[in-house]
Amino acid sequence: NFVLQKCITLLPEEDLDFMFQELILEGPEKAAKQKFGCRVTQRLASKAPETWGLAVGEALLGEFQSIACHPYGNYVLQHLLENGADCTRA
């Protein structure tokens, strides 16, 4: 968890491509509901290029109700709504 967060913080976007791919493949809504996955999802959503950020945002918003009611998932949605792309926040 902490190592992944540090990598996300320090590495340039192009070096994080494999993490974005894995997140989309496994489902960001699943990661958002995990104790440590929620923090990693927040960091990736913050650092994501627009195309990846939209894909993550759409997947999370597609499961909005279940994620919003989840003890960990709600933090991911709050972060997305506060810091996400304009089209995700609308």
C-alpha cells in the first residue's frame, strides 16, 4: 500500500501506465472497496492522464450507490468529486 502510493506520487504518468491498466482490468469499483485499495485508487485517480481518469471515473460512477455507502469506497468518491475532471464532477 505505502510503496504503491509512493511510486504513484514519484513516478511520471507514462511509467504508471501498467497500474492504470491493471486497475481498469480488475475494476476500480472493487479496489475502492478495499481497505488499502481505496488509497491507491485515490492516488491513481489524481495522477491519471485524462483518458485513464475518465475510464476510472466512469467505472466508479457506474457503481455510485454501492460505493457511496461503503466504509472505504465513499472516500474514493469524495476524492473523485473534489479533485476529478470536470466531466466526472458534473
